[in-house]
Amino acid sequence: MSKKKSYMSKDGILNEGIIITAIEKLFKLFVAKPALKKSKKFKSALNDLNDSILDLEKSLNAELKAMGSKDKVKLKPYKLKDFIRK
């Protein structure tokens, strides 16, 4: 019985599958996450997002009050850890 032809050698599969994945995880752990935590631009955008959520919550509650409802809407603000996976 003839062997199947493979376009990847055993070394190629190991290099692309395991090593590349490990390098990507290390990059995210040591480079991307601390950079995101220290980024003033990201923190500013996150504060803007939370301000917009607060404005939305206020306007929704005002509309509900105007309709005569006693229900209130409470939206949670986002935190930095919501955007960073471990």
C-alpha cells in the first residue's frame, strides 16, 4: 500500500501548530496586555464610552418616567478587564 503524500512534514506541523501558538500567547501576555493597560488613548476612549452609557441610562430613565412607569434602567459601565482576556 502506498503512503499518502503530505505537503507538511512533521517538523512543519510542529512549527506552525505549537510554536506559533505559544509565541502568540506570549506576545499577548507580555506585550499587548500591558500596552493596552498603559494606553492613554484607550483609557480615554473607555471613559468616553462609559460617559455615553451613563447618558443613555439617564435618557432611558427619563423616558420611562415620562411614560408613567416606575421601572428604572441600570447599565453597568465597562472596565479595562472587560477588554483583556486572560
